[in-house]
Amino acid sequence: MELAREDKVKDLLEKQKFNQKEIAEMTDPQIEYYHWLYFEDFVYDYM
């Protein structure tokens, strides 16, 4: 679980949506949500 969080944090930092301090204050569900928001593609996006 911790490794997955680190990977998602790294992706969000690279995308420059949040800074290190903001991410450090987030809970795991928040990080998962934002990662989903910015990185997951859905079929509906292409309709």
C-alpha cells in the first residue's frame, strides 16, 4: 500500500497539480482520488 501511495504522489508532483507540502497533508483516499482524477482514462472521455 505504501509503495502505491509513493508512486501516486510522484505522478501528482510530476503533473505539478500539488506541491510536496499539500500532498504530505493528504490522506491516502485523497491521494487516490486525485490520482484517479488526473491519470485514469475512461471510455466516456472519448465519446
